[in-house]
Amino acid sequence: MRHPCICTIFGMTTTADAPDSQPNAIVMELLRSGSLSNLLRRARLADVALGAGLLCRIALEAASGIT
């Protein structure tokens, strides 16, 4: 699936061949702006509140990615 609001997953690796083994590496598309997790972490560490406009844009982009 290709969508501007969804990061592409190219593959993953596991350490065992067992069908129930968990992936230990996931190869994903590079996001130029960084991840949402990093954005939230940087804002929290800098004690900066994200603006309402940015938060609304993030919510709309996330919602458009799941429709």
C-alpha cells in the first residue's frame, strides 16, 4: 500500500526460523521530517507545547492514512 501518510515497510529479519519468532529489525522508509515519536520526544524534553495547528495536522494525516 502506498499512501503519503503511511511509512513503507520494506522487510524484517528474525534471529530464528520459528514461525512465532519476533522480528528484531524492521527496514522502513526514511522519513525526511523524522518520526512522530521523535517529534513528541523532542518537544517533551524541550518542555515545548506543540501548537494546535500542528496537532490537528498530525491527527488529520493519521486519520487519512487509515481510511
